[in-house]
Amino acid sequence: MKRLYKFFIVAVLILAAIAGLAVWQRIAATEDEFSYRVEATFDENGKPVVGSNVVHITVRRNIPCVGMCGYTISVQGQAIPVKFSNGKYVFVLLGVADHSFRAGNMPFQAFRALPPFKKISELPREPLNVPPEYVPTIIYFTDMADPESAVIANQDNLRTLVGENVRLMNTSVKLTDEPVSTGIDQLLPWVKKQEVVKKSNENISTSHYRYPETDNQSKSLQSDYPRSLERNDL
């Protein structure tokens, strides 16, 4: 009995040490941490329509690390729902919905931690425009209850999809201390389903969807949009 008790104590101590090491590693490895508000401004029939959300970013150095270190960017946040006067929505994603670009990269293209600033969290809190090539993908659901009905929206087909004279005017980011935005599941309840949550937290999405091109021809897209609708990988 005593031997079993000692074994139990040792096992608990080992588990506690592993947990403590994991916590220490997580804290020690944090290079930068910040929240930002991304704001998308559309023009609808000559009137501005603005949508915005707050996203949180943590940059961690991979440990152990010898020589040149790798980094992991963790993202917590949701896509921006933008509602137009006729009740239709578009969603501005957390990033560009393909495998060439990840959700965490966009703010780094707008925020440049140049001298004398070493970290993005140290930068002045002024709104900055997102470079055109890093503006997040905008999607429209022909049926908001069906995740596979997603259509990539752009300047050429926004008017057709929304049914109004709509165009994207500007996308900007600004550092903030506000809490991370929530509530997208009230519009898209399927976002919380297990298969979508799993897909959202994978490093690589393996989902295949189709979207119509502006010439009404369809082509396959290995889409990362489930991952870019909601992220909670902190």
C-alpha cells in the first residue's frame, strides 16, 4: 500500500512539473501580445457602411531554440459581419482565404515595428490602412445556413451579390485594449459545430469548396474560410 502511495505521489509530482514547465515555457516564449480593431468601410449607394471587430494576437518563440528561432502566431477573434440596408450580410475574414496567407499575418503588414519601437504592442495607437494585397477576403453566403454556399466577394461582383450599389472603400487596423469580439454564431450557428471548430483550429484546412468566378464559371478552391471565420487558438 505504501509503495502504491509513493508511486501516486511521484506521478502527481511529475505531472505537476510537466504542467509547470508548460506554463513557464508559454510565458517565457511570449515575444509580443496585442489586440487590434480591424475596420472595413463600404460605400452603399453613396453612404458609408462600417463593420469592425477586435482580434487578439500572441507571438511566441518556439522553445527549445538554438540559433535562429521559429515563431508561432496565435489568433483569437472572429470575422467582421457587415449588414447592408436590404438586410444582406458580407463577412470580412481574419485573413486571405487560401494557403498562401495566414490569418495572423495581416496586422504585421500594416503595423511595422520599426525603430525606436521593437514590438507592435509599443506602437502609437493610430489607425493604419491595410495594404491592398493584404486586405482580408470578403465572403457572401447565398444561404447563411449552408457553409458550402460561400461566395468570394470582390469589387466586381459585390453589387450583384448584395443587390445594392456597394464597393469596399477602405480597411484599417488600430491597436486597442478592447475585448475580443464575439457573436458570429448568432448569424452563422454552424460555426460552433464540431467539424467546423476542428477545422478552425487546424494548421492546414483540408476542406474543398467551390465559388463562382465573375464570369459565372466555377472553379475549386482549397478554402481556409472556416479557419478565417473564427479563431481561438490561444
